[in-house]
Amino acid sequence: MNNIRLYSKVAKYLVVDSEQHQLDTLLEWCKIVYNCLEGGQIEDAKVFLEQAIIEAEKPTKD
């Protein structure tokens, strides 16, 4: 997991704090799902992925 690099295509000054928080939260969910998959916990990964999707669909608070 440490070998993965994520680069934003949007300049940092264009990202609103609430959007940055949402991106940070989604990144944490992705790490959880990835670790579940690496550990062979497929059913757990599905549950966490579903939760990540729910979080991603929430509107940001401006």
C-alpha cells in the first residue's frame, strides 16, 4: 500500500475544505477496503466498500 501514490489533478487552492475532508475520508475508506482485500476478507471489503459509496454520495457542506 505504501507504494501507491495519489496525485490530484486539481490545484489545492481550488479544493474547498469540506471537499478536501470528503476526499480524505474516502481515501481512508479505500485503505480499509484494500487491506481487507489483501487479507482475503472479501465479505468485509464489500461492507466497507458499500459504506465508502454511501459517504461519497453525501453532498458536501459548503
